[in-house]
Amino acid sequence: MSAVERIRPFVEWLRTHGLGGNIGECGAGRQDRAGAEGDTEWLAALETTIRFCRANNLPLYYWGTGRDLGPTYPYGLEVDHGRTAPQWQVLKQYL
């Protein structure tokens, strides 16, 4: 089930009740290689989710962890061995 499929009922509930909400602590893995074992195209899913949330005026907060869990934490945004986290390719478009 995609993130949008999971979020859609929440958006509909908010509309029904005239309320606002947000999506907090959202994250996406560093890999985005279609067909790779264990890879679910995280960056494409992140992009789709952000677009859906924006279209529905639903703030989304990315879980970046800071330095607490180290640069190899798969959802983190820290530089890893001189390489910028690939999630920034998507996130920087929405800053």
C-alpha cells in the first residue's frame, strides 16, 4: 500500500470534519533502484507523497534524525562519506 493510499482516508476525514492536520515524522530510504532486492523506489514514493500532501494543504514533516543515528541511517539526511543524502534531490524542491 502506498503512502498516498494510507494518507487519503485521513485527508477525507479532515475534510468531512472541517479540520486541519499534518503528517509528521515521514521518511524515505536512501536507495531508489527499481528492481533491486528490498528496494521500493523510496525517492519516487517520497515525491508522490509530498505532491499529494501539498495538493491537499496537508503539511508534511520529514524525519531527518540529525547526527544522532549517524550518516548510514537509511532515512537520515546527513552527508555520508562526502555524499549528500539522495533524499535531498526531492526535498530541496519543496523548501
